[in-house]
Amino acid sequence: MRINDDHMYHGAALTQIAEHELFTSINAVRFSDRISRSAFRINETIGIYLKYASKPSGLDYTITFSSENKQEIKKLCKICNSVFIAMVCVQERQICCLTEKELDDWFIKRNSKLGNDEDISTILVNLPKGKSFRVNMNLPGRRKRYLDTAQLIPRKRFPDILFK
């Protein structure tokens, strides 16, 4: 079987989850007639949605969510008690994790500035040396102008947050 980039990068996150003392099981999630390449159930009730960026574009890793990704996350919320989004920053060898609500709050802020929903949304993840992740989005139509004050995410948040 061919190994795709997502197998390798998602595998980094899944290995950290599997090594956690409270981990018991992992299952791929099937939506309609196909298995998702990004959605997994941990310990039956915890949903994890995995995304990755190989290297930063400037200072930020850009993590893109298509309308299909957003729909899969919503479906995952219907079958799991809690859902998390793990964003693998490959070059930094770090994983930034948001709750589904935190991700959705970013999309809501951006959509309110736009006046409508967008098909593709981009989360920006910055990791200054020795500091927490900074999560943000660009203002609509403005590159390098942030939507809001960055959300700080501790480096050690993942994978412990899944099991709290």
C-alpha cells in the first residue's frame, strides 16, 4: 500500500495519542460510503480531526479547511462527545490542538467580517521559539493583517486535552 504524506504526518499525532496512559482504542471514521482520511474516534467517544502543514509560509503555518473538512468535523461532533482538531506543524515537529468550539469561534469571527460563510478557511499557526502557539486568521482581503488577538495554545496541550 502506498504511503501518503497524511499517513506520515497524521501518524505522528496518532502515535502520541496511542502512547497516552488513558488511551484504549482508535478507529477510523466512515462518512457515508468512505473512510475519512482525517477523522478518527479515540476511546469510542473522543473525536480527533487531523490536518497538517509541511512548512510555514513566512512565519505562519497555514492550515486550510475546505467545506468538506468543515462538514466532516460537524458530522464527527454528532457521533462523539468531544471533538478536537490537531494541526501538525511538520517542520517544527509540533502539534497545535484546538477544541472544535475554538475552531468554530474562529470561523464565526471571520464570517462575521465577511458577511457570509466561505468555502475555504485558513487558520494561521505561529510558533515563536520557546513560546506557546499563536493561532489566528487573516482579515478578509488583507494578508499579514490579523483578524483578532492571537489565541495562545500551550505546546504541552496535546494529547492530554483529549483525555480530560
